[in-house]
Amino acid sequence: MVWYWCLRAIAEPDGISSVAVEADDVGNVDDVVVRFADGQSKFIQVKATVASANLANIHWLTDRPQRSGAGRPSPSLLQKLHKSWVDLGRPATGLELITGRPLDGRDGVLALTDRRNSIGTGLRRANSQALTAERRELANHLGCAEAELCEFFDALAIRVGQTEAEWLTRVADIAAAAGIQADKSAVGVALAWVRDWVKDTRDPRTPEQIATAAESMAIRAENPRTVIVVQGLRREPVADANNVLDWVERFRGTEASNRRGMINPADWNGALSDDLAALRTTLIEQNNTRVLLRGALRLPCWFALGAALRGVAGFDLAVEYRGGVWVADQRRITDRSVNILTDERFGNGPTLIVVAMSTDGTDDVRRTLLSSEHGRFITLTIGERPHQSLLADADDALSAAVAIRDWIRASIECREIDLVLMAPAPFAAFLGWSWDRMCTTTIYEDLLDDGYEAAFTISS
């Protein structure tokens, strides 16, 4: 985990100021401390487990082990974390407890965990007799008011079931962005360096110091990724960028939250498509086909970027997403079952397809986009139903994208597809990256209350 954050620092030198391991002066959240350039911090405490039978539940968090000999029991893990939070000035976010213990499915409190891995909101809103009693008991355990208890749990992310294999995958993905080797030998060398760091000094390391250490360890990748930044909804840092596309002023709206659709809709298949074609040509001419995409974009742009840099053209694609890097690695694709939520036939016109991964917007698309010109209307997902955590990582996203593509190849006979995506950004990019030998496809931009706008038209 320490090496993961070191790699993040190498990959994001403008975003991360320093990384420390077993840091001083931060209490019981000292295993890894990450300081960010914007003044925020992340304080991580790791609790390993040697047996899968050891479950993560409230009893584990509140248990007070008996000290050897006489005397009062030791503070519980939760009490230690709360004291550290208070001593750090009660930050609104930034504390993390990471454990290999799997979640105890019978625990009603940890079942409140949201997608930020926090239980603060759920505990605050709880109104059942059992949960209100748990909330009161937890506040008494910490010696604080219930309001403070919820604020503490707002700040604390509890990540359960974290395995070494999962972290090695994360290391491999971020190493690709950092231009660092991620084979077993390279990771072993890096972990030996981390152990020496802990033994010799606990001083924080800057991105420059970590990058210098990587050079001395001779674990730099021979062919680092070319960083491509696309300025869409807002402008992103470009200090490490090899190529920059700036589309901000072409969108309607004044800020990231309301930028939707083109001021001039012809720009989708005009200026923006021309930029993508020129980027593709430049990268091929320079033999820079290992790329890392960064940007704040809506789904049609991600899809079009992937389609411009397709796998069949030799591009090796990675996407920065929510503080990590998702890599399209075909070697890790697994079979996924496509679930057909809607399939209605009307005639011989274009097929309107909704790919619903994070939410099912079938009714909205039916109301605002489906027309008498369409010959078929389909909604597809993976597994039982769409939901926000359906795609947990890059392997999930690529496997789902390939499954959706293969189903459409086998099942759609028309010459034109109208496509609407409801999914995480990497899925859209990976779907475009995989979109070869397909019908001519027009992807649509969601304008919320104003329906949909035809965006890029992609020909295989």
C-alpha cells in the first residue's frame, strides 16, 4: 500500500506533496500519510488479519483488550481512531481504516456503508430502534455527542476485505501511469526500499525524491505512457502532459456542473472529431501508442477518445479515474453475462441502445429520444441489474465492455446504432476502445431536462 501511494506521487507530482510511512505526530492513523497540493491530507491505518473467519464488525471496532496484568483495558480501535481525529483538528474527510477482514453481513451498523465507504450519513439518518440504540451506545463508547459521532464517521472511510492480490493489481495499474515496472521482481525491490525507509528515517518523501529513488532502483519502465489531457468540463493540470486538447469553451454552460452539449452542435463531428483524428495520427507517427487519458468529460467524449485510440490500431489504453488508473488489459478479461432489460422491435430503422451500468434510464430515453424512425429499442446491462458499484475496477469495466460489444455484434443487424451510455467514465472509454467491426454509431449527450443531443458519429 505504501508503494501504491509512492507510485501515485510519481504519476501525479502536481497533486501530491509528500508521502510518509509510520509518520510521527498523527496518532493512530500513521501507517501511511499522504499530503496533497491542495492542502488536504489522507491518514491511513492498516489492520491486517491472518484468518478469513475474523470479520469486520462493530464488536471488532469497539473491543477493548485486557492489558497484561492488572489495570484498565486498552482503548478500543475505534477510540484510538476518534482520538486521532480530534487531535488532528476534526478534519471533514481523510481518515481511512483498511483491513483484510471481510464484512460481517450480520452487522447492521457497517451495513450502512455508502460508496465513499463511510457510515456517517447512514448512521445520522437511522431511525430504527436497533440502530438508534447502536448510535447512542457508540457515542457513549467514545464519550461524545451523537452529532460528533456522525461527524467522525463522515471523516472515516472503512475499507474491508482488502486483499494483497487487489493491492498488487492497483499497484500494476498506477505503475503503468507512473512509468514504473510492476513485475514481481520490481515490486520486491520497491518493497525492500520501503522497509529501509521505515528503518532509517520516517521523514516524508516528495514526488521528486520518490522518483529519484525509482531511478536508483532501476525499475523505470522502458516505454512510459504518453499522457493526454482533454480539457472538457473544466481544466486539468497539464505539467506532465504530452498532448493537450482544449474543448472547454465549445460546451454550453459556465462551469463543470452545467456544461452539456455544444454551443455549435456541428463541432461534435467537426472540430472535436478533427482534433481526435489529428491526435491519433500524431501518436502513431511518433510510435506513442501506450497512452494515459486524463480529463473531466461526459460519456460521449470518453467513448470517442477510446474509439479514436482503439485496441485494434495498437493502442494500449489507461484512464485516470477517481484517484486511480484503470488499464485496459485484455489478458484480464473474464466472461460476463449480458442481461437484456428491454428489447422492442418496430421496423427497419436505426437501433436505439441504452447501455445501463450505473443506473437504468430506459424510461427517460423512451420519453425524450425514442422516435418513430427507430426500428428497435434495447437496454443492456451486466448481471442482474445496473447499480453504482457494478463495475469495481478496470477488469470489470473492460470485461463488461467486451461482453456488450460482442452481444451487439451478434444480435444487431441494422446499419446504424444510436447509443446512450449510463456508466463510469472508464467503461465508456473501454467500450470505444473495443468498438471495431460495428455498425455506424451515433452516441448521444444527456442534456438532463432538455433531452439528448446527437454527439459523435463513429464508423468502424
